[in-house]
Amino acid sequence: MNSTVLSIVRHGETPANAEGVWHGSTDTPLSERGHSQAGRVASHLARTRADAVALYSSPLTRARHTADPISAALGLPIRIRDDLQEYHLGSWEGRTYHELLTEHRLFERMNEDPDWQPGGGESPRQVAERLSGALRAIAEAHPGDRVIVVSHAGALTLAFGLLVDDDPRSWRRTMDNTAVTDLRMSAPPELVTFNETVHLSTGDGAPA
């Protein structure tokens, strides 16, 4: 039997993304640019992945509002899963990436200890297991089909490391806003495409 393929979409741009601020589990809306990106990825998915049978989303507003035009374009209802949410950094949410990198050594400490909980939030291992578990459960619910999943870059980075390399600390690549990644949920899971962003270019190749 064919393996389920998850077409995973990162949410559109938010003001926090544009400002270089980590919002994690903090609920924030899309920017104007983010709404435009969501419309573009919806049209792209309707052209390239119209065989999708289901659409899942994180409950956070930026993910749901990215999923809305996808739902309309593909004629699929949005199924919300709490375990698709972003990495929760506890009291460190709302800080800039520069602060997290230089003052708190976030990424260095995550790499040193996958069970360390930054700001009293989730540990890298907890996030990786939560999100990879969600992706496995979605795949098991739709054997052999294609499913669209809208989630978040930080949590996905850790989940890809665990699913593809068996180590949440191994993954060094991140998805752009509304990029698409196809993950075949075989044993072991394999990437078919990563960070597809062709829909974010205008006809002359300039960013949308």
C-alpha cells in the first residue's frame, strides 16, 4: 500500500516574523503580506496537490488564517489539532531572536541538552515528540492519501529531525513562510520536497 504523504505548510508572515521576535505559543495574526502569501499557497496547492483528502491546522490564529484560503481552494474543512502548535518558550516568548541567541544561548543550550526547558516552557524533546506524534497520527488516519497540514517552523524543525534523522537536534534547515514540504510517512519517513516557495514569486521572479 502507498504511504501517506503529508504536504506541510508553514503559516504566513506575522508582524513578529518581520520584526525578528519569537512568539511561539503566543497567538498573533498574519500581517498583510502574510494574508497575501496564504492566498498564493492556496492557489498553488489547488494546482499541484488537488488530490489532498484532508486539511489539518494548528489552533493558533496565524495558522488558521493560513488554512482558511486553502480550505476554500480545495473544498476541505479545517480540522484543528492542538498538538500542531509552535514551540512554547514560556517566559522567553516575545524576545528577539538576537536576545535568545546572544543573551540566553538558546540554540546552543538546546543542542547541549534536548530535555532543557527554556523559560520554563517546553523542552526540544517534548516539542519534537508532540509534533511528530501528531504527524504520525494524521498519517495513520489517512492511509495512502495526501493530507495538508499547517503548522509552525520551530516545532517542525525539531519534528523533522526526530522523524527523518531520529534526533531532534540534527535538523538545521527551517521553512519559509507558506513554504510547502512533502513528507512521505514511510518507514522511515522521507522528504520528497523541502521548502517549496515557487508560489511566492511573481512572473518576473521578484518576491511577492
